[in-house]
Amino acid sequence: MINRVSVELIQNLMSSRQDGCEGDQLPDTQNVIRRFRANLVIAGVEPFEEDNWSHLIIGNTRFMVAGRCGRCQMVGIDQDTGTKTKEPLLSLSAHRAGKVTFGVYLTHGAPEGSPATSVLSVGSLIQPEPNSN
């Protein structure tokens, strides 16, 4: 899962750097989202807020955060054209200390008594639970 607000922050960093992409064309938001190949894209409030969650509920479906997603040079490949660039990894590396991560891994966890059918829909309410540490 990735946070659209985090993507927009990385896009702004890429725009201010301008030295990692070929030509003057910076990828648009949808292009950057596709580069991270996420299964879920949320509309969070703060960039990287998902890094501090332990659980979340999307609609009627509960998930546990299993950890942050480590990133490599594969995010520099435009999924539409196959063109390789140094971005967004260069900007992400400059912004994040330590191992370069972006997004989180989720595991599905149905609590007892929950409905047998889980449904995820565009626009579903997201209820995060922060880490307790």
C-alpha cells in the first residue's frame, strides 16, 4: 500500500532536483504511482504517515502492517515505456534516511465475528491504528 500524498511529496522533490530524469519531462502522479506497483493506493493526510501504523481497516476489512517496502532501482523504470531513469529513487534516497523504503506491506486479518466477505472499494473509509511504541 502506498499513500498518494507521499507520492506527491516525492514528485515535488523530483521537480526541485530536475537532474535525475532524462529531458525536461517529469512523470505525472499516475506514472509515479505505477512505478511503485502498489496493490492499494490510499489518500492519506500526511506523507509517510502509514509508516507509523500497526493496523488499519479499509471499509470492513482489517489489515496488519507487516513492514515497510524496501525499494531499489526498479522504481526508475517507466511502466508504460520501459525507459530507465534515476528518479524517483534518487529523490527518495535523499529524503529518507537509512534503507530506502516507500509504502508498507499489509496482511489481511479477519477478526472473529467479522463478515465472511471482505469488500474493498474506491472511496472506502480508512481507519488507521498507530504503533504503540
